[in-house]
Amino acid sequence: MERIERALRSRFEKHPEEPVRLIVRIAGEMPQAEKRLTELGANVIRSFSLTKAVAVSCSAATALSLVDEPWVQSIEEDRQVTVQPHGQDRASRCGGKDD
């Protein structure tokens, strides 16, 4: 399994100075990984101990350097997730028709 999607790697290679937000999945101890991320130039935004992942911001070049770290399981772009407002049913989302 690739640690980073091919399209994401390509984008980072084309624009190494681009600021990015990532979710980095960790193998090993979280405190050591967070320390190493900081040493490599990433800003740790949040840690998710249950899933052993860290949200970071860094340059695309720094993101590419993470791929070579043995404790990094995967790197993916941190995307905004939206949810349906509470109480909104399927019919109202579909223009009043419930199939």
C-alpha cells in the first residue's frame, strides 16, 4: 500500500512551497512522532490518539519528506467534512420528493 496517493504526491512535487493540511497516520508512539513532525517543520494542529493520527500543516516539500519516515503509515489531505443539518430529512434535500 502506498503511503500517499499518486495524484497527491504529484501535486506536492509540482508545488513544493504550497501550504498543505494533512492527516498523518502513525505507527509507534505518538509523542515521539509529534516531536519528529515538529523537527521536520510541520505544525501539529491536533492529535487523535484513538486512531493514532495527527493533523498537521506544513509545506508540500515537508509533506513529501514524511513519506520516507518509517513511523509514517499514511498521509492524506485533511479535508473539510460537512454534515446534514439536524432535522433535515431526505425529502427536503431532494426538492420535496422522497424516492
